[in-house]
Amino acid sequence: MVHLIVELSKYLMILLFLIYTYECFHVFRYQKEEERRHIYHVQRVLLFVIHFDAFLILYLSTGNRQMIGFYLMQLILLLAIILSYHLFYKHASELVLNNMCMLLSIGFIILTRISFDQAFRQFMFVCIGFFVALLIPVILQNMSLFRKLTWVYVVLGVGALAAVAVVGKASYGAKLSLSFGGISIQPSEFVKILFVLFIASMLYRRNDFRQVVLTSVISAVFVLILVASRDLGGALLYFFTYLVMIYAATRRFVYFGAGLAAMSLASVAGYHLFSHVRTRVQAWSDPLSVIDKGGYQVCQSLFAIGTGGWFGLGLGQGLPQKIPVVTKDFVFAAISEELGGIFALCLILVCVSCFFMIINVAMKLRDPFYRLTAVGLGTLYALQVFLTIGGVIKLIPSTGVTLPLVSYGGSSLLSTMIVFGIIQGLYIMQFDDRLKKKEMNQKGGRGRVKRERKS
């Protein structure tokens, strides 16, 4: 009986997630926010039904009563996130909010399935991230100081990365984290936000050749420290974000092209300089030839995705534990195995929807500093999703980057929630600007009518 319920539930979750994903793009057909509210409400209903269905299956499969209490804790947290934004920020982007909660709920589901302890720690990280992210729109609305802190971003960012390079804890060949009393922090996850703010503060007023060169030199310091730490995935993330922001500020493709050429040369150099890079490239090009060594992780990932097929095996029916680091770098493979390829594709499209929304916010912002900031944060998010999923499906070599809001990891989760908080703040800014502009136009129209009547 339980097996039948598990089998039926996976089809229900796929169907509901398909509808949710369709609404992520269908909502853009409507111009007025009032017309979109029904779609947002439908999305939230689908979110909670998928969440309930998944935890019902986890409880029936395991018989663990802790699942009930943990589900209720998550339900209260997700409701608190949604209601808090509705209460404090009436003009916040509901699509960004719904997508953030959906991705968090998928993370909760798959992590609880794999490791209850890790899922509970992830829950605690989300609680912290929620309170931090909730404060960010208020701070953005009441502070214009951020554009003036250029060298503060440099000192804090370079200092944090240098500390990791010197005394950081090595993981899979790269120095990534600092440990304090049993708590591990990955500074590069937070420094990437400072990096975006630094470039935006450098280029929002001037984008001449001299300013671009100065920005490039300092950006190179960030990237080279990451290379020295052997965090090549992070270095790639920073460098490509720098390229996109330079192009967005200057509109000169020559800078972007020169950067891509430099990145290609750096990739070749990294291959020859670092043994773990050669291992990952070999595992990408022919994983079966090194399945007992560096290719084991990629092979297990591909086996899991192939086994799951389009509809998945159902929650609790797969073997995600066979994949090393499955809760972090390779969580997408576990989702594909148990929830199916269709569900996994919908997950990708939800991430694409988030990126489109961030770029949409950037295009509507009139302030060049905040517009560049939105472009940089959107690039960071999109590239991180691409690097993670690309490594899992063997499209590109694995880079050790996590899937935002879904993978296990406090630093990654908190930094992504801060990014979403900043995007919400910027969305509220552009919405308020549009209201002011509309009011001014209406006042101007009334003024013209009065003058015409007098004449």
C-alpha cells in the first residue's frame, strides 16, 4: 500500500510542479500587479501541497514521527517568511518570494530524505537567513552610503579571502573555509556580494579606460587569491561576474572578449598547475576510465540520473547516499533520481525565472549603482546554478559549487538569502520610483488642464 502511495505521489508532485513552473512565466503576460495576484496565490497553494505530499511520503516510508514535527516547523517557517514580506513590504516581488520559498522547500525535502541531521541544521540556517534578509530592504531604502564604501569592500573582501588562503581548511584540494569553535564558515560566499558592490561603486559614475583598468587590477587581486587557495570554481564565478559587469557598465564588447580570452588561457594554466583540476577534467572527459578514482562521483551521479528517468523512483526509493558529497555539490542528481527528470527540469526553469526577474529589476532601475549591483548579483546567481548543474550532468567539469537555496551549507544558504533580500529591496525601490513618476505625471496633467481652462 505504501509503495502505491509513493508511486502516485511522485506523479502528483511532478504535475503540481509543472503547473507552478508554467505560472512563473505565464505571470509576465500581465502588466498590472493586481492581475498577477491570483497567480501568486495559486503558486503558494501548489508550494504547500507539494511540501505536504513529500513529507507525507517520507513519514509513511520511514515511520519516523520526527518527520511530523519537522514538517510543522518548516510549514510555520515558510508561512512566516511569506506573511512577513506581505506585512512589512507590500510592494515586494511576490514571484521572487514564492520562488525562494519553493527552492527552500525542495532543499528541505531532499535533505530530510538523505540526512535528517543535515536537514535540521539547514532549517536553523534558514531561520537566521530569514531574519537577516528581512532587514535588508529597510537598510537599502534608508542608506545611500553603499556607493561610497568602495575601499571598505576591498579591505574586507581581500582580507577575508587572504585569511582563507593562509589558515583555511582544505577540502577536495581547495582551501575554502575557516573554522571557529567547531563552526565552519566559507568567506568567499559572502565576499562575492562585496565584490559586486565594489565593481558597481567603481563604475557607476565613471567607466573610462583608466577606471576600467583600476577596477580590473583590484578585481584580479580577488581572483588571484582564490586561485592561490585553489578555489578555482570560486575564481571562475568572480571573474565571469566581473566581465559581465564591465560590459554592462561600458557597453564595449572588446573588454568582454579580451576577458574571455584571458579566462581561456587561465583555464589551460590551471590545468597544468593543479593536479585536482586535471583529475576533474579527466573525470569529465571519460569518467568510466577513472571510475575507481576521480570519476566515481560523476559516474554515480550519471547512474542516478539515468536510473530516475523522467518520472523518478519516488522519495525514499533511490540510493542517493552512493553519490559522494550528494547533499552539497551533487544534490541535483539526488533530486533527478527520486523526483524525476521532469521535476529536475522544472527546478532549472524556476531558477531561470529567478534570473529573469533579477534582470527585469535591473533594467527598470534608474540609479546606475543599484542597476549594476542587480546585474552582478543576477550573474552570480545564474552562473552558480549553471556551474552546479553543468558539473552534475557532465556538461562541464565539476567546480565544487553548490546549488543556491537547495544544497546543504550554511554559508551558501545565508549568502543567497542575502542576495534575494537585496533584490527585494531593489524591486521595492524601482516600484516606488514608478509610483512617484506616475504621480508626477498625473499632477503635471492636472496642471495642464487648469492652465487650459484659465486660458
